[in-house]
Amino acid sequence: MSELLVLYKSKYGSTKRYVQWLQQETGCDVFCAEEYKNGDFSEYSTVIFAGGIYAGGIAGLSVLKKNLRNLSGKYVAVLAVGASPFDQKAFDQVKTQNMRGLPEGIPVFYARGAYDEKRMSLKDRTLCRMLKKTLTGKDPSQLEPWQQALLEAGDEGHDWTDPGELASLRKYLKEPEKALR
């Protein structure tokens, strides 16, 4: 058993790919967030919650929120995976929205994922296409970076996953800052 546990929620595979890279590098234990129901973290010193970003929400964070009491004294981090290129302003908004109600100081990391309408559910594909339609024709200089990326992706799939995106998380794992109290 590893001292590192990664719980993840991946809708289309990008988050799972990052978690698999972490597992190959560290030998960490990995579970799909929904499958880790026992809430026992006693064997682990560090727990990472990884999830895709969908409509501004980080998938799977409910497991972190439900288990705060059981994570006391553990090093905890969040990995958010999204299709947009990194943008500090957008990232800060995602952190503010998702980390509300959680102890301050939990580090949140970002890795760029993929965009492939062919793999999306009908609902997600329809919503993305409607959003693209509303953005088409707008002045590109007035669009947020994520909106520009959505338009640039077009109808073709793009995979931006890269193990290098995990550099800051790897650094944290070598020198965690502080445990939850």
C-alpha cells in the first residue's frame, strides 16, 4: 500500500489519464471517487482529489467535502483538469467557486485535458454547440481565453494532455506544505 491515495472522477478520460501517469510515477493507490466509499484514510499521509472541470465545477469534490473529518492531519490537494489553456483569472474563479466551505490552504493544481465532441454525451455536445454558436461572430478580443479555446477546437477532437502538466503537483508531492487541521 502506498502513502499516497488519488481519488478521481473522469467523465471523458483526461483526468483518468493524468491519474494513471501519477500512479506509474509514484505507485500511488488509485480509486474512482464513487468507488471509495469506506472513508478510511488512515493508511495514507497524502490524498489527492482529481476531477474534470464541467461548467465551472470540479467533478468529485463532494467526496472531499464529505470526508473532511477523516482527512484531519493529512496532506490534501486537488487536481482540476479542463480543456481550456491555463488562464490565471479563470483558474482563480474555479478555485473560489469549488473550494468554498473547505479549509483554506488546500492547494489546487491545473492540467489541460482534451475536447472531443464525438465522445461527449448528447446533452454535453448540444450545450457546447449552442455555446459555440452564441460566441461565433463576436469580436475575438472580447472573448475569455476559454471561449476562444472552445471556438478554436471546432468540431474536431483535440487532446492536450501531457505528463508535463503535472510538474507543480509533482513538486508539491515531494514537499507538501501543510496538513489539514
